[in-house]
Amino acid sequence: MRAVIVAAAVAFLVSLLGTPVAIKVFTRLKAGQPIRADGPQMHQGKRGTPTMGGVVFIIATLVAYVAGHLALTTLPAEQIFQVQPTVTGLVLLGLFVFCGAVGFVDDFLKVRKRNSAGLNKRGKLIGQLLVGAVFGMVALGFQSSMLDLEGRPSNFESVGSTTLSFVRDIAWLDVGKVGAVIIFIFVVLASTNGVNLTDGLDGLATGTSVMVLGAYALIAFWQYRHWCADANYGAVAEYCYRVRDPLEIALIAGAAAGACVGFLWWNTSPARIFMGDTGALGLGGLIGGLAMSTRTIMLLPILGALFVIITMSVVIQIISFRTTGKRVFKMSPLQHHFELSGWSEVNIVVRFWIVAGLGVAVGLGIFYGDFLAKMG
């Protein structure tokens, strides 16, 4: 637990203190966020606010990851296998950095062209597909030795699984390695675009991401305390968790959550800086990776309920307009519909955070309920 707390605290401080520096740098570079001309007119006042702020919390998470590992150097030698940098860390941080890099290219082109077009849809899709495919194969291609209940090597666990999962792997839903990579690519695409679509109001995506990342930190730490590799679970192995490097997962999720809280100080209304696609795609990639590594892929739509609702509002709007020529919402994504309906930005953000919190609460309840059911 110490490592997770240290990582979260370091990430928070680096992000909190580093964001003002980024604001000054991006302002001098004239890296202002282009505003859509057809968007809500109240957003025109945000023109020129620096973007690409996601760089700050990505760097803060990387720094905190190192700090978290340094906090573990006093562990007994027999526990070191649990805390050394792992393939799990490579996959999760790789998704965070490289999905963020795709977003950075998009943000850079927006700033350079002085419009909201940025990277074309095909280029962005190809970038997301490549990142998802590469790290999906890495997640399934490298296995690590786990220990059985007597401390002997018993089996091998990869970061991802070839079976679909809800709160655990569902053994009879084995899709094979190719199918698992395809599913993971879909998860990365869904999560990156979900966060990106939610990032439309000051602090909305950041605050929601804090909740989801915090939930995954709790889930991973709970899995660490009830891990099948732990020899203490001889009599209760039926409810332990067969995952790889759960402490590493908790550390990264906690660090990212702490970094987002520090960034939120400057990103909340009125925002001094936006995360941009750099932050939105990076967070989405990381959240997708956390779902895969904790074996909770089908629990993600519940934990990330707000991301799903906002994404579906866009899908519904597109289908309705193309089939009937009519719009269901005044504007999509959904938050802009409420803006045009007269809700204030702060009201929308706070109420949407409540929806996000309810999704996280239900998701954690389902996860813990499964644990209690296995105990019973």
C-alpha cells in the first residue's frame, strides 16, 4: 500500500506544480486550443487557452512510477519479484504514452493549422489500431512464472488473457490469442474515443477519469491482497485472483489518478489549460489497459458509465440523422445538448460527475459482491 500512496502523492505534486509551467510554455508557443465555429457560442471565450496539457500528467505518472518503485526497495528479498519493473508496467505505461503520442500529433496539427481539424480520422484510427495491436500482442506474448500455494512455480500468467472477463476470467469464453488481440484493440478504440468525446467541458473528462482510475487502483490492490501467487491462500484459493503483477497495476492506476487530481486544479472551470487529445487518448488507452490487466473487460462499461453514455449520444445522433434526417439532441456529445438547453457549464460537469460516480460505485459493488459470493 505504501508504494501506491507514494506514487499517487508524487504524481499529484508533480502535476500540480508542473501544470503552471506548462501553461506558461504552451502560451509562449501559442499552442492555443482552436474552437469549433459550429460549437456552443459560449466556448468562443475559451479561444487561445493552451492545450496539450495531457503531457503534464503523463510525465507526472512516469515520475511517480519510479518513485513508487523506490519506495519498495526495502521489501524482503523474497517479495522483490512482485515489485520490480515488469512487462505489465511496460504495457500500461506504453499504452498511456503512445496513445497520448497519437493525440499529441492531433493537437500539434490543430495548433499549427489554427483550426479544429487536426489529424484526419483515418490517421488517428491507424495510430490507435497500431498501438492497440502492438501492446495487445505484448500483453499476451510474455508470460511470467507465478508461485503455487507452496511457493513453487505452478503456471504462467500473461498481462492479458485469451478469455473474456467480467470481474474475473470467464473460462468457457476462450477466444484465442488472435481474438483476444482483436477484442483488446476494440477496447482501446472504445476507451480512447469515449474519454475524448467526454473532454468537452472544463474538468469533465479529468474528474471522471480520476474516479475510474481510482476504482482500478482499488480493484488491483484488492487483487494483490487476494492473489493466487500468495502462499497464504492455501485454504481459500477458490476466490483468489489469477492476474499478473496486481501491485504494479495498482501503483500505475494510483499514480495516474493522483496526476489527474493535480491537473484538475488548473483544468476545472474556468480552465487555465486543456488536456487536449494528448491527455484524452492517453487516459483512454491506460483505462483500456487496466481493464485488460485486471481481467475486468466487461466491467469497464459500468465503471466508465459516463464515457459510454456520452459515446452512445454521438452514435444515436449520427444514426438518427443519417436514417431520418432528424437530430435527437440539439448537439452531440450529450454535454453540449444540455449547454444549448440553458444549463451552466459547472452544473453540467458536477451532475455528470455524479453519474460517473454512480457508475464507479455500482462497478465496485459488483466486483466486491463477486468476492463475497465466492467466499460464501
